[in-house]
Amino acid sequence: MEEKERLLKVLKRGQVDRPPVICPGGMMSACVTEISEQIGGCQHSSAKAMVTAARKINELAGFENYGVPFCLTAEAEALGAGINLGDNLIEPRVTHYNDEPLEAIMQNYSIVDVTAGRMGVVLAAIHELRNDRIPVIGNVSGHMSAATSVVDPLLIFKMLRREPERAARFLEFINEYLIRYALEMVKAGADVISISDPSATGEILGPRNFQKFAVPYYQKIIKALHQESIPVILHICGNARSIIDPLNEVEADAVSFDSIVNIKAARKVIKTGLMGNVSTQLLHSGEKAKIISITCNALHSGVDIAAPACGLSMATPLSNLRAMTNYVKEGSYS
Amino acid sequence: MSDIKSKLLLDLADSVVNMDEEQTVELAKNYIAHNLDPYEGINQGLALGMDRAGTLYEEEEYFIPELLMCSDAMYAGLDVLRPHLKQDNLEDNHKIVIGVVQGDTHDIGKNLVKIMLETTGFEVIDLGRDVPPLDFVNTAKEIKADIIALSTLMTTTMEGMQEVIRLLEGENLQNQIKVMIGGGPISKGFADKIGAYYAGDASKAAVLAQSLVKEV
């Protein structure tokens, strides 16, 4: 079975010969230091370097997909956040927020071209990477993480209590913008869209806020992608115990959890596919035998797709990632 | 303790827990108007409220938005009470350098820890987000800090925490300046491994910091 067929089938809850092993990209990027050094950097700003890095991750780490970009900062940058693109050791990150009032941001950036700038680079890379054999995953930030990357998270989180309607208007604006971007990714040739929302954890928002300020927005973007027949993976960081139930309502094709989440318990509740959740700390600095046993454990606990549990450290050795991917590909799991 | 004082202290704590900034300011003004000790107003009123908010967070009754609103109310009250503190209340405060390690710009957790440390009487120097390891060590040396507190939300930046400890060891300062760490991906196991103290959440960080400075 080819990699693309296998992943798409799993996302439709179909039968496959063995689980796929992927690293979707975005905040879960396997563009580690060893890869970044090989291609000489620029993988965040040049389509050519991005394509080369995505191919090298597939070849050298063994993940059965192409996943771009390798961060979630392009979306925020286009709405006025300041970004440091990082280097071979440190990933891109937001260095300053857009400090205009939310209403001014919504007005000034109402017609941002989602095909320009670094988002345009990502779209060009997806276009170049598309093929019949290996699935291409386009990565987009969840609305809560995008909103709290554009403006100061403290402002947004307080506003959820203080001015809930105003917060909702801004989140709606951000979500519409992300939907436009994700649909462009589909047009460019993405087979799957992966949404990561590291700021929308159960621990940060709590179940009530998650239900009110996260669920309906995911439903909207996922519905828009399903209309194009594109499956969606949703990754939520941290301990998701308190929000596992509402995650069924968003109708993602697979949800991905951090290593702290007990997959056996999640499996009992989650009706869709499950992805995860090999500890990224272990992948960074653990023994290979331990990486294999934890991967085996995730598969036996019920993940449909094996993947790192969260963002990988750039210092993660490729050989550790290969230990994980080779094990899944062998297919015996005893 | 006079009835009016204990009532005002309780009301101050309640208004922090209830996230009511305006009421906290009014109560703090009223408290000062009664000529009551501002130091107790902070420690047994505002800080107690923040402590109760922290407990509600642990009990999953409050989450980050609620805690942030409580801390706004607490700080608003602090702004009223602090100018009335006598000088000797401000002396020999222990100092802590705090920040989010380089590569990470998430600072909610760090801000909560800072709030709890400040309410328990520490002088906290906040280096902000995305801070290079050397900056922590240099600032701690410069101001003669007792503790460096490091936070990260991302698994990707934990390496930087170890680097801070290596730098301290390089200058043989690891016994004078203790390092405490915390944040989403951090475990006690990781802290033990790199030779740091582990704080599970913001209120535990404040308790830990107090016990660390007592050891010195």
C-alpha cells in the first residue's frame, strides 16, 4: 500500500495493512537541526528550501508524508505580528504583537492576500510537492493560537471573560482568514490539512471556554474543508482530559494528543481517528529501545496514526526519529 | 484583630477571587482610610485572594482567563496599598530572576508564577520571553538574585534550561543561585536530571521559592 492511500484510508476509518507513521509539520515539525544544516537554512522563507526540507524529512526521518510549513508564524506575520525566523537551532517565533485595537486590526487586515508573502511561499511549496504516492499535509494554526500570536495572549484570554462578544468577533475574523488560507492550500494540492491549536488547551481555557470559543470555530473550518473532500487532523496540546468529549463534536477525521493524554482512555471516548503520541522529550533524548517500546505502547493503546506527541526539539537526532518510523513500518508490534 | 479590619481583609480577598477590579480598589482605599496596616492588607487580603484563586485553578473551577482577571484585581489593589508601605517592609526582599527560555514566546505560565511570587513578597525581575540562557545568569549575578525561575511551554526549548545550569556551574554559582523550572512539558524527572527544582504550578512555585531561600 502506498503512503498516501494508507493515510487517506485511515482518515476515512477504512482498513489498512498497518498504521501510517507521520509528522504533520507546522508546530509538529521534524525539520530538526540536522536537516536544517544540510539544506543551509531558509526553509521558512524560500519555497525551494521548504520543498527540499520536506523531502529530506520524508527520506531521512522516515515519516510517511510531506508536511509544510515548519512553524505556525506566517499567518500571524501577515496580520502584523513581528517574527524572528530562527536559525538551525531555534524555530521561528513571534517576537512582538500587533498592539493596535482589535477593531483596527480587523479593518486594516480585512483583505489580506493569503497567497502573498510567506503564506505564498507555503502554497508554492505545496504545489511543488504534490504527487500520487506521498501525502502532502498543509499546516494551519488554529484560531485561538493565531489570535494569541497576533495580539498579546493575556489580552485575549482576559477578554474571553470581560468582553466575550468582542473576543468572539475577533476570533471569527481570524477563523475566516484561516479558512481562506487553508482552502488555498487545498487548491495548491494539499491532500490533508492539519490544524494545531497549542493555545486552546483544556488547561488554559477549561471545558466551558473550550466549548464556547473553540468548538464552533473548528466546526466551521473543518466543514469548509470537508466540502472540498479534504480530511482534517486537529492537534491539541497539553492535558486534554477535560475537553475530550467536546472534541467529538468538531468532526475532525483524526485528533492528535500530547504524551500526557492516556490514549486508552481517550480511545473509549473519541469516535474519530486518533493520532499520536510518542513523547517528544523521549524522541529528543531517550534510548532507542525506549522509543520503540513507547511507540509500540501507543499503537496497542489505540492510535490509528503513529506520530510525535507535540512539537519536536530541533536537537532531536534523526536516528531517534528513524527508530520510531522503522518500528512502525516493520509492522509486527510485539 | 478589630472586626472592621478582619471584614475588610476578607472582602479584599473575596473581591480578588470574584475578579472585581473596581471593588478591590474601593476596598483598598477604604482599608487605608481606616488607618490599617497596608502590609497585612497585601498579605492577608489580596494575596490570600490570589491564593484562593490558585486553589480554584487546581480544582479546575477557574482557568487561565479567570486567573488573569483575579490578578488584575490583585494588582489594582496593590497599586493602592503599596505606596503606604513603610520602608522596612520593603527591605531584604529575596530576589528572583524570571523568564521564558529562548525559542519560546509563551509567557502565560511565567506571568502567573511572577504574580504568585510577588504576592508572597519576592522582588521579581522579569526578563520576558525568548530569553537567551546567558542573560539569566548575567542578570542574576548583577542583582545578586537568590533564584532563577525558568519557564517553557514548548518541549522544543527545554535544552535552554540545562544550558542555564551549565553556565552557573561554569562559574561555580550553582549553590548560591538556585534554579527552579516549570511549564507544560516539564516533569520532576527532567528537573532532577538537569539539577533544577521543579514547580508543578504557579502556587507551588511560590511555596518552593520560599523554601529555597530558607535553605540558603
